[in-house]
Amino acid sequence: MSESIPDKEVIEKAHILITPYIHRTPILTSQFINELSGAELFFKCENFQKIGAFKARGGLNAVLSLSKEQLKNGVTTHSSGNHAQAISFAAAKVGAKAYIVMPDNSASVKVKGVENYGAEITFCPNTPEDRQNTVDAIVKKTGAAFVHPFNNYEVIAGQGTAAKELIEDAGVKLDAIIAPVGGGGLLSGTSLSAHYFSPGTEVFAGEPEGAADAILSFKSGKVEKAPFVKTIADGLLTPLGPKNLEIIRKHVKDILTVSDEEIIAAMRLLWERMKIVVEPSGAVVLAAVLKNRELFQGKKVGVIISGGNVDLGKLPF
Amino acid sequence: MSESIPDKEVIEKAHILITPYIHRTPILTSQFINELSGAELFFKCENFQKIGAFKARGGLNAVLSLSKEQLKNGVTTHSSGNHAQAISFAAAKVGAKAYIVMPDNSASVKVKGVENYGAEITFCPNTPEDRQNTVDAIVKKTGAAFVHPFNNYEVIAGQGTAAKELIEDAGVKLDAIIAPVGGGGLLSGTSLSAHYFSPGTEVFAGEPEGAADAILSFKSGKVEKAPFVKTIADGLLTPLGPKNLEIIRKHVKDILTVSDEEIIAAMRLLWERMKIVVEPSGAVVLAAVLKNRELFQGKKVGVIISGGNVDLGKLPF
């Protein structure tokens, strides 16, 4: 695996590599939400992406970048859901075995998704230590190649292709792009793409108050833990990776936190007005835009809707 | 108002007239649902249309076709919801007053939509007779122009533009198009567009078993009432209009009925796999395709997803 921050050519190559397997997702707009926010918003709909989330991009780039030799014992990862599906999906595409470690409180729709791609699932308690220990045991036993869900430059380059498409397809020069931040794979990739493909476009992040580690790490410069972890945005629970943090400190303008109430209200707005199914982690960014009206007033803002994998039986409204 | 079945030029003119005010809605596809159905499906997403349903098209064409003189006392209609929003929306665009008669069991999201466009609402019991009597009283009192929700050639021509776009944008010659049938505005317009713009493309309808009037009328040749009316597809409750029936008898291949259980399952599939919010009336067509696998096997089928206005607080799953 690569050991340096992806440059422009690396992201361009990643995009070419994964394009046959992914959707070039549409950019939708809503006059109603524009009026509500005071900004002009361009929603990059990664909820329509393969496996229902942007993570297909990073997972595919990481797996497609492995050699036949590296793939022969399969691939493994840990993930609360979307990255798990991404690696299972990518492994199925190249005919490799996938061993997936999932926290035992994962949403059933995400577990089903992983099962559908024929991956072998191992459940574990939902702590970073338990996840990593379980993966380590699998690597030791099977020799599978480990693809970290975010602290991995191939994954970062892959996730960056969503913002690259957004920049290419928006039809206007974006003043800003906002992405959600959990481990930081999407955010770091987004900030690199903005830097390379749309210099001058500022990158912001939306983070749940109930998993507010990135904002602390962003300020202190080292990986911090969240003061507490309790949020409906189940894709954004993990702390930043060191590789992600380094990029984010360099290329991200600010991190904006939002409450679960604000996330749920934004999610409902996306469902009701735009008729799209968005998971809570994907609604965090709209919540951040609506909460920081003065910051985005009159601006053209790309909003990355990260995913749409949600248990319809457990909606918060 | 026009008194003859819209010809090709009338639908083309309607399309030009309404284009500045509507979305050219995207066509989405799903590999998963293709495999499930055995057909190749092209979903025309009118749930993303202005006001959240195809009815914006017919409402706009009818209102934009009225003269200044005809508009000066406003417009009126009766509707369970989507046509009500369409007329309110269209009236607001031309600066006319809208008087809307809605059944007192209308979904609150649809009532709110009508209110947002500044229309004046009168509620009445949900029978065809009560609706018409209430509208007649408004016309007598105000002099407003009545735009029937479906038994109106301008409305039919407007609704036909959805299929026209589907035919133009699908990128393949469609073997069939399927649309839901309530009053028959969308279905009659769809069948005319297929006839004019894609000869040889067969048109089918999906109808709820719990409002199965169209299938009876289609066979007998006169407007029949449903044996009983009880379905979750609240946009498809009304019997066919005579103008709609005449066109449907000429240009529609068959009407396929589905149960509420089948509608809910199809709706859930659209939400879970395609991440789009679709109302029950819009899911009827996918339910009909899945139920009639042998009929559509291997075919390229355009599927008109009619709308996405649904009370999120009252989901059937």
C-alpha cells in the first residue's frame, strides 16, 4: 500500500480505475432548501452510489490496487457497515474472499448487504480496540490483506473521486464543499480533490456533537477521542486516522458540529422535499449548512450526501 | 378548453409551454431490481418533479393554456392532493387565485403543500359527488375557471410529457411503458405519447385491487365504479373520466391489478434499494411488473414513478 499523500495524478488514476464499477451519481438541487439556507446548494447524491454510500469508491480503489499475490488470501476490514459493504462488493468484483469484522450493534440493513456479497462476517464489541484485535486475528489466521476503512491512502484517493465529480459536474465554480467527518476518509479525500481540481474552493466538515473527536484533533493536531460517543449518525463514530488528520489539518477550513435534533430535522427535510433516502450521517452536512447560515450566505456550496443505508423500520420520525 | 383528443403537435406544444417551470426528471436504474424482475427497467422519477409528482405537468399546461380573461377570477379544482398542489403551484406562477377543494382525509403533507402556494382550501367529504358539488358552488360564487384533475385534454396533454421525456431520454427503444391509473390522466397522456413518439411501445397500467374501477371500465367500455374502495394508494381512488377512458381503450394494452401488500413491498424495495422516496400510488407500477414477471421478461420497460408525497409519520413499514 502507498505510503505518501495522494497527489493529483493518484486521484485521477483512482477515478479511472474505479469508474467501470461505480455510478457517476447525480447532483440534485432544491429551490426550497436554497431559500431556507440562503445559499445555492449542489447535493452530490452518494446515497445513489453502489452499496448505497460513497465508500464503494475507496473500497474499490484499495482492492483494485492490490496485486493478485496480495489478493490470493482474501481481504479483511472492520467497519460499522458501509465500508464493510464496500470491501465485500469490491472483493466480489475481483473474485477474492472477504472477511468482515462488524460491531455487534450494526444496522441490520448493512449486515444484510455484506451477507449478500458473500462475505464472511465476524461480530465484535463496538470499540476501536476490539475491532482491530479481531481483524489482527483474522490476518494472522488467513493471511488476508487488511484494508483500513479510512487510514489508508488508496481509500482516501478513492473517496476523493466523489468531490472530483462534484467539481466537474456542478456547472459552476463552487465557493465551498462540505463533507461529513467520521474517520476522515471522505473528508481528507474531498479536501485533496478541492485543492487539486478547484483551488480556492474551501472545504468544511459536518460532525455530530455526539462524536466530536475531529474538531478536537483538528485544533490540537493529534488524534483525540470524543468526550462522549452518542449520536444517531452511526457512520461517524470513530476517531480520525493519523493519515486523515494530517491532510485535514492542511486542507480543511473548519469543522462544524451539529446536534442529533438538527441532524434528524435535516434528514427529514431531505426526505420530504428532495424525495431522497439519506442516512443520518449523510444529513449531518445539511444540518451544518442550515446551522451556519451566515457562513454560507449567498455562496455556491457542494454538499456531499454520503449515504442512504438506513433501517426503514427504525426511523427517527 | 380543448374538445378533441390531443394530437402529436398538441403534446409537443404542451411540453414547450411547461418546460420553463418543470424539472426534466432523471431516469434511474437498479441492477438489483432488474435481476429481481427479469426485465430491464427505466424508472422515470416524477417523485422528483415540482410539487413532488407528475401532476405539475398537467396542472401547468391547463393553467398556462387559459387566457388572461379566463384567469381573472382565479382557478379551482378538486383533488386528493397532488393535483391540488399542481393547480396551486401553476396559479401562483401566473399570479392567479386558486380555490382548492380537498377531501377531509387528505394527507397532511399534501394539505401543507397547497397552503404553501397560497391557495384557499375548502374541505369536503371524500366522494366524487361531494367534490364536484363543492367545486360547482365555488365556480358559481367566484367565477373561477374549473380545471378537472384528469377529464380534461390540456391536463392529459401535460401528463403525456412525462412519457415523452422518458422515450427521449431512455437511450433505448422501450418495449413497454407502465403507468399507474386512478382517474386516468397520466395513463391516457402516456398512451398518447407512446403512440405518437414511440410507435410499437406497448402501454400497461398498474391499478390497486382496492380501487379496481379502471380494469372494469377498460373491459366494458363505459365508466364503472370500483366494487370497493380501500387501498393505501390514495392517489388512485377515483374512477376514470370519460375522456381518459376513450383514449385508454384505444391505446393501452392491459391493466394489471395489485394488492396493498404488493404495493407496500414494491414501495419498500424502491426506498431501500434505490434510495428514493415514493408514495404508494407510485409504487403500484413496480408491484405490477414484479407480479407479472412472464409478461415483461427480457423486455425494456419504462416505469413511471408518479410521485413521492408521503406522510413520513405514517409509513406502512
